[in-house]
Amino acid sequence: MRTLHFDNVISNEEVGGKIWVLWMNDLNVQIMRMTSQFLSLRIVEGQFKFLGNFIYAKCNMMDRRVLWEDLRWNSMNEDPCLFAGDFNIIHTNLERRGGYPRPIAAMDDLNQWIHEGGLIDLSAQGSNFSWCNGQSGLARAWAKLDRILLDANLLSLFPTASCSYLPRTTSDHCPMLVWSVPVVGTGLVILACKLKKVKVALREWNKRVFGRTNAHIESLEAKVEGLEGCL
């Protein structure tokens, strides 16, 4: 911990020990919940506070369903929320290259949880994928397993927040860097820039959430018409 120049550290070592969070003394950090798949921490700096949920999801779909259900507990929390880490599943098969297609049911589980929570997936700069299996030739595979999700309350506080995938080194995953881009100008210019960035984020959220909802409704309507035809 000292070597990395942090003052404090916590992990979920009592239930697996695969998640570690380090921070400096200028933050007040309180453990809210701990499981084998996530650490939920209330983080306070001055007047600002939010709920940071740091995730290392299991590879098994049924284990991840336990995670999605546990994380729904956070939707009742009044603090702005951040969800970050290795989700071990992708939105769609467009978020992979090589390897086998991911199960549709597993992707739907993730997307339903995101939809129910009204979460916004931060667009990532750098590589299109955050994980590589390290193999060569036709066996090589990439996927976007790591991501940052914000709720609307946190996005309103940091409308210029962005995420970047850094180069991989010793791990098969890319480190993620989250920052807020400064906006320079007069008051109205700053407001206009922030509104523009919020508009882009909301457009992406609308496409991911309501776009899937409309497709689901069309699918259900087609099934109803089929059943009516059978009757």
C-alpha cells in the first residue's frame, strides 16, 4: 500500500479477496456492503458524497444473477451511484472479437439490470476492448468486459465524465481511468458545453435502453399475433 502511495486499503478478503480499493486520507470511506462479487462504499469528500460499487463478477451466468439482484439494493439508496469493474459479460456480441458468442440470456440479464437502474454507460476511449485472452492466431479473443456505469444523479454532477482504457501490461485486462474534462469559457459557454455533453450521454442511454425496449415490445406483439392466429 505504501509502495503505491495510498494511505488506506480495503478488500473483500473475507469472501474471496479479489477486490481491492485504495484511497488517500482526504476521503472519508465507509463500507456499506460486501460480497464475493462487489464492494459497496460510501465515499465522502467535503460536501460531495456518492456510493462507489466496485465489481468483479463471476464467470458463471447463474452467479452473476445473484450479483444483479444484490446490486438492485443500491437503487434504493439516495446517494449518487457509480458502478465500476469487471462485469464478465458484454452488452451485445458486437462488443467482442473472436471466441465464442456470449449467451443471449446472459447479455439480457446485464441489459435488464442497466435498464431498471436507469444507468448510463460511459463511452470508453482508447481500445474498443478491455480484455484479451492472450492466446495467438485463431484462438485469440477480445471483449469489453470492463466498464463504468453512472446513475443520472452522478452524471448531473459530472456531465463531462469520461473513461479511457489504458494499455495492458501484466494483466489480461486494461486499466480504466475515469476523469472529468474541464470546460473553459464564460458562464453561459460552460453551461452550453455541459448541456451538449449531457445530451450526448442521454442520447446513448436512450439508444441502449429504450431501443432495446422497443425491440422487445415488437417481439412480444409478434408473439401475441401468432397466438391469436393459432386461436
